[in-house]
Amino acid sequence: MEMENANKQEGPIQAPQENLPFHRGILNQKGSFIIILGIILIILVIGIGGYYFGTRNKQTVQDKTLNNVQPSPTSRISTTPPATMSKTPYLAAFMRKGEIWIKNFLSNQEYKVSETAKVEEPVFSPNAKYLYYFEIVHAGGGFPRYGLFVSDVNGYSEKTFKMVANQHASKLKWSSDGNYLGMVLFANDIPGGSQYFEEAFIYDTGSQKETSLGKLTKGTSEGDAYLVNASCDKLELQYTEFCKEYVSYIAVPRNDVYKGGYKNEEYSKSKYTKSNYKLTKSERLENGLVVLEYYTGEPQNPESKWGIGGGVFIPGYDVGVTETYTILIDEQAGKILQELPMAIDSDFVFDANF
């Protein structure tokens, strides 16, 4: 009787809920379906966004080695200068076998910047975004003429200042913000020649264009003192202030007399001097640290046997004097802070000034 009454229950017979597949049980609930759909959309947005920004960040922070690209160093340093100059180097530029290299001390990476062979003597801009360097010239003494190159610190592009055959540069000066570089260009390497002239320029590192300040005449002072035959007021406004500063600079002769370097005799043979090496540079920096550069071997470049005004050898480039090393020392503590093997003509950055 109980079975018969059970079979007579009113209304449709429903299968027990627990016998339904799990996903069908959920989808039968409209609210649950909307929630799941929302969760899926959120996961997709987060995933795509994370991949996009992660990829961009990876490309941004990747350091340049020999084949990769390094970001601008200004993205990693404070825009507020410290009260005193740091004694921890951030970057170093140096010559190695006729090429310009940069050492990033934060990432401990070295990479080549120069594209043109036979270059030396790199100098950073005050904001550490750019540097200039010169073509290697073996001629000794006389008129200061060198091929000039300017590169951004990442090595993306190299500007060559040879607009006229045999054009050379001298009297280089950075603006305090590093945005401009003043230079004197010589259109021919034989003073008095029919095509010889001297002209002053301001190079804009941002636009990579140079603006002429005018042709030059010799000043009344001895040496390489020049007067500009033009007015700075005729230039675009952004160049006017630095133009006046640079014109005053080139009107004063340089003092190129070699004074022997900082404590030259002391550091020629010291605990920092390796066997068979000779001291070629000793310089005390503004922060009190000392840069020492050494080389070994004897000059074997062809010009070294010239007669009067004979050629000079280039440590770190010429055959026989390619073995070099540079050290940065704390003189008071008596210890080496950094050593750069196979490096010479070094320039250090401790804090970028803005």
C-alpha cells in the first residue's frame, strides 16, 4: 500500500539533485553563472595586463652587454643631488684597444659604446647621458686637432664631426646640464691652407644638431685663444646663455703644461703598481679618491721613430703597450675600491647632476 501511495504523488517526478553532474548543477543557478563569468573576465584582464607590463619592464631593465641594450642610467639615480659627492662609482668610461667601453657598477656589466675604431679619452656629460671622445692621433705636440665623436651613454647612436674633409675639433666644453657641447672645428689639418678655417659650434644633444656661433679669429693672448665673429643674441633663445659662457671660455688660452700628475713619483712604484707596469696617469678627483692608470711594454707604433716632433705612442692601443689596468683607490684608507682590467683613459661618474 505504501508503494502504491508513493506512486500516486502529485506533480512531476524530479531526479535527486545530487545525481546531476556538478557543472550542470551550478549552471542551473543563474546567479552562480554570472559570478563565474565575472571571475573569468577578471582573471583574463589581470593575466593579459601582467604579461604586457611584465614584458615592457623586462625590456626596460635589461642591461646592455656586448649584444644587448642598457637603459639610460638616469632612470636609476636620484634626481636630487646629494650634499656631498658620493665615493661609490656608478659608471666608468674607458678606452680598451682603441674602443670606448662603459662599466656599470650596479649591474657589474661592461659594454662597448663606440662604433668607430681608433678612439680614446672619453668624457661624460654632467648628467651622465652622453660622452665625447677623440680619434687617436699619433702626431706629437703642435696644433691640437682631433676627430670628435659624441655618443649617448647607451651606445644607440654615435655622432661624427667630420662635415668637411679632415675636419677636427678642439676646445670642448659641456654645459652644466649636459644638454649642450661647445666645440671649435677646424676644416683642414694644415693651418694656412687655402681651405683652412676655424668655426665655433654648439651641439644640441637632444636634437643631435649643431649651431654655428661664427668663424673665429685669433685672440690677443698667446696659445689657442679665439674670438667669435658673431653675436650670441642672434641664436635661438635656448642657446643664448651657454653661447656667452662658451665664447668666454674659448677666449682664454688653455694651460696644457703637464705637471706630472698627483703624487706621480709616489704612485709610480707603490703597493698598487704591478710588476713590469708603469704609471701613465695619477689624478685626484673632487671627492678625494685617486685614479691610477698603468701600462706595460714599450711603444712599437710606426710613428714612434719620427724625427723632430716625432710621434707619440698610445698606451692601451699601440702594439707593445696594450696591457693596461686602471684602479680607483681610497688614499686615506689605503685600499682599492675598483679595478678595471685592460682599461685606460678612464672617466668616472659618482652622481649625475641635474
